[in-house]
Amino acid sequence: MLLPHYTPAKTRLFLLGNALLLLLNWLAQLTHFQAGYLQPVRSGADLLAFTAIFLLLLAANFTKKSTIFAKMLLDYNLVFAIYALILLLFPKVLQTTTLNRNLGGLALVSSLLALSLPYVSRNHLIGIRVPWTYKSPIVWQKTNLLGARLLLATGIISGFFAQLSADWLAYALITGSIFMAAVTIVYSYQLSKSV
């Protein structure tokens, strides 16, 4: 639900695009292609992990699935496409040293957590929990969808800052989290007044 309006054609289109991005990543690595930010610093382990994830997404596409699972599959394909593009154009963002040394893995985890927010029903543990989101399932769902989109963006942007240092990563995560909290609280309050 990170993308509006699920259709099976969108999932197939993302699978095709993801296959192309994965192929380009492998070609860039195997040919040691260098141009600007495009450097052959992808590790074989990174590419094998991306390949395994792609194969899982591909296999999941051929299973009988509910509408909710199909929407989640589209979201996973979207996030895979974003990270495959980052791996192709800015491979240092996903380099193991960046993820370990500067805690860049936190950025990756925060963007992956965004995948669950649109599908969580009202509860007291996970989601954007303010009094007016509990009063309406519509407000809860729309607010958590906005929160998921902002959390995904925060994680991706923070990953780029992780290349600089752990301090920059912390600033980006904190700023993104404060922005997400402020926007979702105001949005949910305004939405609760109109529902």
C-alpha cells in the first residue's frame, strides 16, 4: 500500500524492472565498470543476497495469494527496486563497512520497518498511536500509511548520511523521525476532524 492502487500488472512490472536492475548490478560488478559514483565495490555476498531476495519475490508472485499479501508483495518489490537502484548507482551506501562501522544498518532497518506499518490493525504496540487514530479505523490506516512512506524515505536518506559518519546518520534519523512524528500527528488530527 506504499503505492496507491494495487494491480497485478504493477507487481509484474516491478518484477521485470527488478530483474533488469539486478542484471545491471551483476554486469557492473563483473565488468568492473567505473563512471562517477558507479564503482565496482559491490561484494559478491551483496549481489548473492539481492539475487536470493529477488528469487523469493519471484517465487511469491506465483503462489496463490490474498489481496493483502499481494499488496505487501508489491511493497516489497518497490523497496527492492529502490535498494537495487541504490546498489547500482551508489554502492558505497550498502557497503558492509558503512553498515557496520557507521551503524548504517539502522537506516536499512528503519526503511524495512516501514513495510509493516500500512498493514497493522489498531493496537497499543505498533503504529502511529495518538488518541484520534484509535477512534477511527480510517484515520488509523491513512495515518500509518503516511508514516510508512515517511519512515521509508527517512531510512533511505539516512543511509546516504551513514557514508559520512555515525554522527551524520544520527542527525538524519533523528531529524527524519521528528519530521515524521510532527507530520503524522498533524495529518491524523486534521483527518479525524473531517471523518
